[in-house]
Amino acid sequence: MAVLVTGGCGAIDSNLVKRLLLNNKVIVMDDLSEGAITNIPLANENLTPYFSSVNDTSVLDKIFNEDIDCVYHLAASFANEKSVRDPLQDANVNINGTLNVLEHCRKKDVKFVYASSSSCYSGLLDASFKEDMMPHPSTPYAISKYSGELYAMAYNKIYGLPTTAIRYFYSYGPGERPGQYRNVIPNWVQSALNGEQLTITGTGDEVRDFTYVDDTIDLTLLAANAPNAIGEVFNSGTGTPTKIVDLANKINVMTGNYAGVRYLEPRAWDTVPYRVANIKKSKDLLGYNPKVSLDDGLKKTIDWMEML
């Protein structure tokens, strides 16, 4: 098969690219605004990279002149904090960019797998987080990611395009570098390796669902290849709750960091005390079975970051 991965130099994306290269020809489209070129194996003869934005329709035209069997659309402006600072840029990439890719898929009848986000649930207080709940996005990022999901489902219903959406719950692992708008695990691992205190914005009792990237990719591939996934939305996660303070303490212990933690006031937009995936639908319909424990996933992540 020939597949396109948008945002293919990102953290989840590049791991997906490497898995797909085992059996496919892979086209990567990434403007390198957030991903790292070193994340993908450029020397692989089955990889064709395009370093361009999903808003560059001339490049999309060129890519879709090829026979493509499936598009994995992971390109996005990430994440909540960044979207609060620049909602127009967030919408331009996450909504307009998604529509550009969807339109090209529609014209060629190419399967479309959309990387949505657990942030769609962000304003909800119900802890079950099932796919059939009405989302309540509360940041521009959450709104734009949910909008892309709605468009994907509309393209399925109106045009018959085979589309599937996956709501990623906090995915982590090799490939994600620390940075201002990156997730907590790479930033904390970097701080711990430097012997610095880990900063918790909030009480530390907030609960999240941390999913190792290999498990995230397992579900993504299952959803892409299952006929009963078309027109459906799935949660990707582990179903295992972890307190933020417990995560911080675990990282400190695993890195031998004795600097401890410090607490700051929560950010105004970050008001979700509990977010854990209900993965029953993913298990029942797709056979999804997350395998990597938090301890094992953190060890793999720390080992990778020590080599940066």
C-alpha cells in the first residue's frame, strides 16, 4: 500500500511512519514547525518526504497525483496553551488544514484516519469519557480538534468517504522533545535529568491517562484497517488513572532526581481535574489491548531522552 502521514515528523506521527514502513510505501507531509526531521528515517527508499504545510494545496495536489490508499491525518497546531495564545493560527492549521486534506481525499476516494484529541471532553465533569457523550471543548485547540472530527464524520455521511476518528489520550514516548508547548512527560524528564525541581501547575491531585506511543499506534492501525471502524470515533488510552503528583514522583525516582517538586497556581484554561479514557468500544470493536505499563513506558522514554 501507499499511505500519507501528515505531520509525519512529530512524536506519534514519526513512530507511526516507522511502523507503516515495515509493509508500505509512506509519504510524509510536515512543515517542521513542530516536528523534527531526525525523527524519520530519510534514507529508507520507501519513504517520500514533503516539507510543506497542509495548507499548501499545490503540494497536496502533487501528492494526490500518486495512488494513495490511506491518509493518516496527524498534522496539527499543538496544543491547548498555544491555542489560547494564538487561536487564529490554531484554527488555520487544525480546521482549514484538515479540510484541505479531506477535500483531496474526497476527490480521490481515499480513506481518512483523523487524529482527534481527548481535549474534546475538556469541560465535562463526568468521569466516564465515552465516545457517545456530547463533547464540551473549552479551549481553541479542543474546539478545532473536535471541528476536524465533525468534518470527518460529515464527509462520511454526505460523500460516503471512509473516515475514522481517534481521540488520543495523552500519548508519550520516544520522538517527543521537550519544549514550551510540549507535554508534561518530556519536559519533566528533561528537568529531572538536569537535577531540577518538577513544576506542577495545580494541586497534583489532577488525574490523567498516560498512553505509551506504541499502544497509541496499535489502535490507530486497527482503526485504519477495520471495516467496522468507518464512520466511528474511538478513544485511545489505557483506562488507568494516574495522579499528576504520582507521575512526578515516579519520574524523579526513575532518574535519581532528589530536587522534588514545586507547585504553581493552575492556568486559567486548565480546569479539568480528571480525564481517563473509557476504552470499551475500542476493545470490543477493534480488539485494542494496551500493553505497555507506565513504568515500562517511562523507562523507554527516559532511555531515549538520555541519548539526545
